[in-house]
Amino acid sequence: MKGTITSVIIALVLIGGAFIFSKSSPKTTSENVASVNNVTIENGIQIVEINARGGYLPRKSVAKAGVPTVLRFNTDGTFDCSSSVRIPSLNISRNLPISGLTDIELGDSKLGTLQGSCGMGMYSFEIDFQS
């Protein structure tokens, strides 16, 4: 009986310690970091590049409003549902190739947030168009 109680106490201490350490370590994920490195201007056209494989990276991008914009998806061995892109507000639905680049013209984007997802709605991305 004494051994069982000791084992239970040790197990609770280990579980509690693991919980505390997992909560205290800082997490930097692409989900909570807005990216500007994936936005470039080429010949007066703003290009927002997003990698599609197991979701979309970066998940949040910041771009300039009022500029002709192309959304460029990069796939590399993408077999999951992120190979199917939907942007409901623009009535866009596109299947991406397994590997390669796919450009989707967005036109002159307006102020605000453009949201997209995979065909199943499991993975999402957004572009915040600012002035």
C-alpha cells in the first residue's frame, strides 16, 4: 500500500511538472507572427508568397492596400487538403499542383483582411491589407 501511494505521488509530481514547463516555455509560431518577408513588389505588382503543405505558411501576411496584388502559392510535394485553396469573398476556388508555383490575381486589394482556407476548411491563412 505504501508503495502504491508513493508511486501515485511521484506520477502526480511528474505530470504537474510537465504541465508547468509546457505552459511556461514561450512559443513562436507562424500563427501569431505577421510576416512582411513574404511580400515583394515586382514591376509594380505586389506578390504575396505562401507555402502550401500541411497548412499555409505564413498564416498571416501584411500587404499594402490599393496595389495590384498576386497571391503566389508554392507547393512542394503537397498531397494534403492545403493543395485546394478557397477564398470565398472573391469567389475563388483553385486546386494547386503537387509541386510548383501558382499565381492567383487578386486585383487592387481593398483595406481589410482577406481570409482563405483549404478546401476542407482545416487550414487557413489571411492577408491584412493596410494603407
